[in-house]
Amino acid sequence: MRKAVRAIVIKDSDLLVMHRNKFGKEYDTLPGGKVEAGESLEDALTRELGEETGVRIANQQLVYIEHAGEPYGDQFIFLCDYVSGEPKLNPGSDEAAIHELGKNLYEPGWMDINQLQQKPFVSEALKAKIIHSLQQGWPIVPEEF
């Protein structure tokens, strides 16, 4: 089963997202990606954020595990402190190469967290969990869904 990591990074009142335009279907999602063989979840998260956004993080806390099924597998979602950086694709990343082809676009950026409810988001179940936690507090023990 595939494993992937995702980051919830909040800076002031903005959420770090990856805006996707995947062959005309537009949505936002959390930045992150596949865990490589022999790599810890935390190391994968740091690597993926560097490739996809250039944003530096600290204090990674696992808050959710989403069993997303095939082809996505298990998604390990971490709440992270923002340290530094402004979102931009690393020119050497796979995402940048795909983006350059022009039909499967990756655009990292900050979204006003108050807009999350109205935006198409993958996954909608994860979006509901994030909105709930913003209002009620983040889980101390990771929630699986």
C-alpha cells in the first residue's frame, strides 16, 4: 500500500495549499507526496515541502491518517509550524517538469483559511476535519478516517 505525507501549515490566517488544475479540473490540496523506501514520514514531509513549495517547517505533529484507497493509499497528515519561505515550485522537481507541459498544473500558495469551506478541496473528508479542528482544536492522538 502506498504511503504519502501531507502538511497543514498555517501562517497568520493563511493555509499553505497546492492549487491544482489537472486537465481542467481545479481544486486545492495540501502539499506533500509519496514516502520513499527507507524514508521516515517526517523526512519525507520535509523533502516534499522543499520540492513542492520551498517552505521550511518545524514541530511536525501527526494529526490525521486518511485511508484514501487506491491509488492514493494511506495519507499521513501533519500539523506543522511555519518557519520560513514563500511558496514556489523547486525548478528541479517532478511537479515543476509536469507543470511546464501546461495541462497538469501545480501552483503552491497561501489561501485565506476562511475561504477553505467554499473551495473545492481534495479530499473533502480532510477539508471537513481541518475546518472542525480549526474550531475545536487539533487532535492529540491521530484520528484515522
